[in-house]
Amino acid sequence: MAGTSSISGLASGFDSASVIAGLMEIEALPQAQLSTKLTAAQSKANAYRSLNSSFDALLTAAKALTTASTWNAAKATSSSSTVAATAGSTAQTGSISFTVDRLATTHARTTAEKWTTTTEATTLGTTLTLGTGASITLDGNGDGSTTLAEAVTAINAAGKGIKAAAVNTGSGYVLQLTATSTGAAAAFTATSGSATFNLTAQGQDAQLTIGSDTATTAAYTVTSSSNTFSEVLAGTTFTVSSAGTAATITVDSDPEAITASVQALVDAASSVLTMIGTYTAKDTDYGVLSSDYSIKQLKNSIIETVNTAVGSTSLSSSGLSVDRYGSINFDADAFTAALAADPAAVQAAFQGSTQVGSDNIADTVDDKIGTDGLAARLQLLTARVTDSVNGTLTTLSDGMDARADDLQDQIDAWTLRLAQREETLTAKFTAMESALSTLSNQASWLTSQLGNLPSWSDE
């Protein structure tokens, strides 16, 4: 140890260093036991946190299935390959037929003047003024004149709703200004020095004609600043790409999306059960929670929730069941068939809702069931497990972290204690060697003195 020198075996030939090392191994046994307990506590804390993450994924899947938008899932189809339609979460079923009169275009203007290079002085002056009242300083170096390159750089950096390009026409360069968005509202005029800006492309809105004019019907038009139309049908967006096209957009319910949401819930619940099984397995390296009854109870709670009927409706009639091994099985085809036969009953059995408790915070331990349903039950169960303050797994992991901290403190204290003990043993053996060395020196001196005594003879 620091501050203590060792002279192991110098005088005695006795290997005191090995003896001290052996004694320290015995002295350190309690610390080794604490280290084993620390490793176990850390492993359990990590297992609790992993389970918490898995339960949190189940909570997310359950909440998704309690929302009305999940059960109102819709899909949009188009009769034309040049019209792409998408139904959003608020889409309503229905259909609409129309003809694409024109596509949205981008407004553009080009200088009548041409220049030999992009670096020569132009007639653009030092400021570009748009019809909106916005102005852009073109003279980048402040020398009182503007080159085409300077103008392009300044306009593109200004963010005034137009972009610029120096276009080589083959007989000289022109400055082209183009609106950054399509539609009639993006049209502009431009004034800069003595340059003249001619109209290159007129910005216009896309337009549809819905229906047809007959003696009994009246067609009407719909416009959009882009080629994408939103909310012509509630919650639906479609994009047109060809003028003169006739198309019909149809929005229907999407049972496949609903089935996928239920499948996601089942997958999340199965993942939790698998993870619990892994951590509670006996005689395995991963079974760190094999003696934790509360975790096994969580598994039973999930299985019981899935097995219990909602009102008079058994979930097995919609393809959801638990086998004798405790695994959740989901028959997507059976669910889709049940949904088609009685959508209201299936939704009532699987959806449900929860109510926020007295703390006014969602997904905490004091929430309760508002309307019974599988998703609501699992949402409530997982909220009570994952609550960041009082959740079951939160409490368990925090408690195990606290135990690990306490064990680490004890280990650190033992480290100091062992260092002091080793220093003491080293000092004692060093003192012994020093004493033996002194005695040895004294013995050698005495032997020398005796050897020098005169010899006496009887003759």
C-alpha cells in the first residue's frame, strides 16, 4: 500500500506477500458477496425497465384502438391512373366524379434584354421591385451596377416568393423570374432599372368541373392553387396530373386498416407475455425475475383481460382467444368477417374508453373505465403499470435502483476497509522482517566476536 514499504522475506526467507494476498482474499469475501448482490439488483432493475418499455408499447397500441378515427378508417380509390387519392383520418365515405379542366401552372417572367456574359453590367439597376411592394437589392458589391450573376444570387437569397435563373438562350443570357408556388395568386409583376420583363408563363389555378350541365343538373367548378385538392370530399386529398381527364373518387370504409390496428394490439400484448416468460423462467441466465410474484400476476392480468367477455360478447367470436399455453391467438379473417357482419358490436367489444382520474392526468394509476372494451381495459392496465410516478414497474425499478445504490455504497466502504487492513498486515510483516534482520545482524556480530577470542590450551 502507499506509504508502507514491504521487505517480504528479506530476512526470514518467508513469502509474506503471498500470505498477505491470501489473507486479503479471505477478508474480501463479504465484499465479493455484495458485488454478486449488486449484479443481481442491476439485472432486475434493467429487466423491470425493459418490461416497462414493452408495456408502454402495449399502452400505445391500446390507446390507438380506443380512438374513433381507428374505427372510422377509410380508403380512397380513383378510376383514373392520373388522379391519386388519399383518405385521411377524418375521411367520410362517398364519391365524386369530375373532369380536370386544367392543371395549376407557375407564373414566370423573362427580361427582353440579353447579355453576353453573366458578369457584365446589366440594365437591371440596383433594386428589383415586385408588384406586391416587396423590393430586393441586387447590387451585391455596392459598386452602383448589377451583373446578372449578382441579381440571381440576391433574388434567390431574398425569399420573396420568386426564384431567379440566368438562362443561356444561345444568343445571350436572359434573367428569368419564376414564382416559387403555382396558382393565380402567385402571379407577379417586376420592375428593375430600365429592363423590361415579358410574361413567359401565366400562373393559374387548377380547375375541375364536377357534374355536367343538363336540363336537370348543374355542373360547378372547383379550383386549387396547386394540383392537389383537399376537402372536396371531407378528409380526402387527391392530386391531378393530366388535363382533360375524367375521374371518379370513391371513399369506402377500410376494414383492413381496422384489422391491422387490432393485430398491432395483439402483437404488443404477445410481446409483453413473451418478455415476462423470459424474465420469470427458472434456471436460465435471463430468468432474473423468476421469484417475482408480482410480475407473474401481470401476465395473468393480461390473459384474464383478453379472456373475459365484454358484456355478453365473447371476443373469441371475433377471432381473439388465449390457448392453453397462455398465448394470445388472433384470426384476422374471422375478425374481418365479424366486423362486416356486425361492425357496431365488434367495435363496442374491442374499443371502449377510459376516464382521467382525480389528478387530471391521462394514463396514471387513478384512471378508470369509461366504456367497457378490450382496448380500454388494456389501456387502464398498462397505465397502472407504466405510470412514471406510481406505476407497478416504475416502483419496482426505482426500488431496485435504490438497493443497487446502497450495495455500491457498502462495496465502496469495504474497498476502504480492505485497503486499511492490507496496509496494517503489510506493516506488521514488514516490522517482523525488520526485527529478524536486526537479530540476524546481532547474531552475526556476536559470532564474529566469539571467533576473535584467544584460544586456551591445557598443555
